[in-house]
Amino acid sequence: MYRTDLIYERDNNLLYHFTTADSLLKILSNMKLKFSTFDNLNDLNETDINCNSSDSSNYIRIKRYIQEHCKLICFSKNYVLKKKIFEAGYNHPRMWAQYADNNTGACIVIDEKKLIEINDKNLFGIFNKLESVKYDHFLYNKTIKDNADARNFIETYYQHIFFKKHIDWSQEREKRFFSIDGPEYLSIKNCIEFVVLGRNFSQEKYFDIVKLIIMNRLELTPNDFVKQINSDGRISVIEDAYDIYETIKNISFLSNEYVEFLKKNGYEI
């Protein structure tokens, strides 16, 4: 159930994943996040190793290994401005524009500890890291030298290669789940704290979300969704449960059964 107190926690246990409306429906249908390859990222420098290269063939070999074997899932996190102003990770106007399709998509808020625990078995023996990205003006490191063994080089210097980006990207406050030869998906079953729907989320997709809520039963309830609002130039959220309940009552012959189901499980309608 959506809990407003979670929004204001000042720890790092919440991850924020921005996505489009179509991708949100796919994610909620199977409760999985898909890893991306480095070919699909919008930073052209993502596969650059930014270090001394003894042999051009090594450089090419390492880049090819990254493209063929390495994957990641990107999140934002809570942050503090000017050392005193706390902001929740969904308050990223540019992220809503770039990754949530100009506010027509959503931001999925995930419990980090639960995410790690539920995927622990599937990631056993697989090189994986969940860490924050660090930002700098200059990414080249002359003390690092490439290696003919691409995998060994990547495992040794993964932080330099994958968790360091140019300062221009710093406002994303990114945290990454990185793996080598890992699974195609991460499960987020029972990991979602709440979902923020964009201000321009379409009515058609809204109906699809409500249908998912009905079919998924207790995995998602109306109380797990909030709406994005823009107030004083920043993004905050308001509860959306009432509108979802009203939509449920009119969307299908299953609605009455579902409403009774919620009541029996302690939810107020």
C-alpha cells in the first residue's frame, strides 16, 4: 500500500525507475525489469574505457565484450540540495521528460533491499553490482592500463568504466544495477512501494492500468498508485486511489467481485 512516510525517508533504500506508459504495462504484467545493453544508452561514451591502451586491438576487444556481455538497469535515488533541502527521487523534471516520454509515462518506486533479496538466488555466481554513479569533469585515468583479458579487466575496473560519468549527467543522481552475463530480467515482485503516474498519462493507458490492478489482485492495489503534480516548479505527488476505485466500479463485470475482494482483505473503499 502507498505510504506517504516512505517519500520522506532520508536513507538510500528507495530506487526510482522512470519509464514509458507502454513499458510500465509490460513491467507490471510480469513484475520484471529488463536489463539494457550498452548499445541502447543515450550517452555515447558509455563503452569508452578512458585509460591507457597498449594495443588498439585490446581496446576494440574490450568494447566488443561490453556490448555483448554487459547489461544494466538504471535508477534515480533520493537526494539533498545545498546540504539541507531533501528531494525524493521522483522529483526530476528532466527525467520525466527524457525517460517517461514527456510526462506521459511513470516512475516506479522500488525497495532496494527487497530487490536484492528476491533476486539473490538468480544472481548467485554472476558478477553484479548495485552502486551509485560518480560524476567528474574528466573521466580519463592514466594509472589504469587495459588488459588482453577483457573480462578480467572489466571486473577489476568496473567502477571506473561503468560507474563514472561526465558531470553534465549528475542531475540524474543515478544508481545502476550492473551484471556480466547475467539474466535478462530482474524480478520486482513484492518490491514496489508505489507507482507515480505522469501528469499526461493517457486515459486509455489508465484503463489498462486499472485492468491490471483487477487481474493482479493483491500484488497491486489502487493504493499503490499516485499522480504526478507540478507545484512551484517542482514535482510532488497526490494519492490516486479514489479515481482508480471509481474507474474499477465501471470498467468490467469483474469490478464488483474485486471490490468485495479488497474489502475482505482490509482495504477501505
